[in-house]
Amino acid sequence: MKSKLTLSLPEKSIREAKQIAKMRQTTVSALFELSLDQWKSMPGGDTAASGRPDDGMGDLIGAFRPQAGFDARSTQIRRKHG
């Protein structure tokens, strides 16, 4: 089952992702999925084996700064879809 995911990225990153997807004759969604698969294959990236939900991406905590209004929007989305 496929679901939608909304990401907020700098326009430059979006342009680059679209260019890479076009060069590889695929979609940005497929690139993202491939990246996650590769991330999981890295040491410590298999969250199913450890049972810890943050094991695969725990090193990203604090790497991104939320945009203004992010917390309010997250709360709204969680209420709607949670």
C-alpha cells in the first residue's frame, strides 16, 4: 500500500532531486525509497533486528531544524491522521 508523504526541503534540494531522478529515468519517490533501502543496509540501519524505532535514523536527531510553524502543523497532521 502506498501513502503520501510531505517533506519541506530547500528549493535547491528539490531541483537536484528532480534532476537526479530524470537522469536515472525514475521518480523522486523511487529515489527516496532507494535511499531508505540503502540506509537500512548500513551497519545499525536495520530497525527490525534491534526493535528500537530510532536505530536506523537516530544519528539524524538534531540534524534538521524545524521551520517556523512546524510544531503546530505536525500537531494538526497527527490529529487528522493519527
